Amino acid sequence: MGSRRLTFALMCAELLAAQLHGEPLPMEARLANALSPGRFRRLDQRL
């Protein structure tokens, strides 16, 4: 699973950099929302 984690880390870094600089997201918005750290808070609010 090492290579998957490396790829995942790079993808998350690209997403974070794009969000910080106000650039277009490097992936679909649905995937970006799924990777958002705030997703846990949103799940708690639904319950």
C-alpha cells in the first residue's frame, strides 16, 4: 500500500494548494468534497 499512499498524498497536496491559492480544483468537486477534512463535521450534523 505504499505507492497508493504516496499517490494519495500528492493528490491531497495538489487539492490543498489549489484551495489556498484560489485556483480551479485539480479534480471533480465531488471528489474534493469527499477528501475535505470537514466531511466528518457534515456527517455529524446530518445525524
